[in-house]
Amino acid sequence: MGDLRSIQKPLKERYRRDPGASRITLTARGSQADTSMACSVDIGRAVYEAQAHSGVGGAGTAACSGDLLLGALAACAQVTCQMVAEAMSVPVRRIEVTVEGDLDLRGTLGVSRDVPVGFEEIRTRFEIDAPEAAPEQLAALREKTEQYCVVLRTLREPPNLHTEWG
């Protein structure tokens, strides 16, 4: 596969020469399943089955949309931290990211108008096993990971959202 720097070097050079080449659009498409409580989500490289959470009547046998959101954050944080550690030559043995989110289903079900719909809090925990890393290396790893994690930054600084009905 090659090392990270050699893989990214031509990409960075191209994007410096042609900033427009760095712009991408990712697409996810949901399709109806046999029940109103389930769907499939196609992200172009994989299809995920999703269901309503069992707390709102779903079967509970597949990921709910909240699971997918937290999974996206965990995946992005994990890969970003691994890549930053490699790029900065931080000697790590293991990196593990855990993401948890709290929500009150009364909001989603419309049981209480005083309860917001959506996550109230999301916690991301990085467990880094790097006994040979200096404290300043670990501090830089944290800073750069949080700076470059796309999903974390998107949740902290939400983009403009647009909806269309066709």
C-alpha cells in the first residue's frame, strides 16, 4: 500500500495546483424496505440496512440512524487519529475510539414537546496506547486529530442544511 506521505504527496501537489480538483460530493441514498420501520442506505461503496430503534417500535436487529451517525464519527475519528499518528511519527501501539450519544426518545415520538428531537450529548473517547510517545507528541496528536476529523468538525460547526421535496 505504501506509506502515507508517498500516497498523499501527489494528491496534495495536485490540489495546490488545482484547488477545484479537491472538491468532492459524497452521496448517500435511502430506499424503502418492506416495512415503514426499515430502509437500506447506499453510500456508493456499500449498502447498509437500517431500522428504526427498538425504542420507537423498530425490530432492533439492524443499526438505527443514530447508530450510523455515531459510527460515522467513530470511524472518522479512528482513521484520522491513525493517519495523524503516522504522519507525525508518533509511536503508538494502539488507538481505539469509542463514541456514545444520549437522546430522549420522547422527543422523537412526539410524547413531549419540551424534549428536543436528536442527541443531547455526544462523547468521543480516544484510548491511546503510546508509552514511548512524549507528552508534547500526544498533545499534538490530539490537536491535529480534532482539527482534521471531518465528522467531528461538521458536528461542532454544522454546515448549511437544505431540504427539497420533489
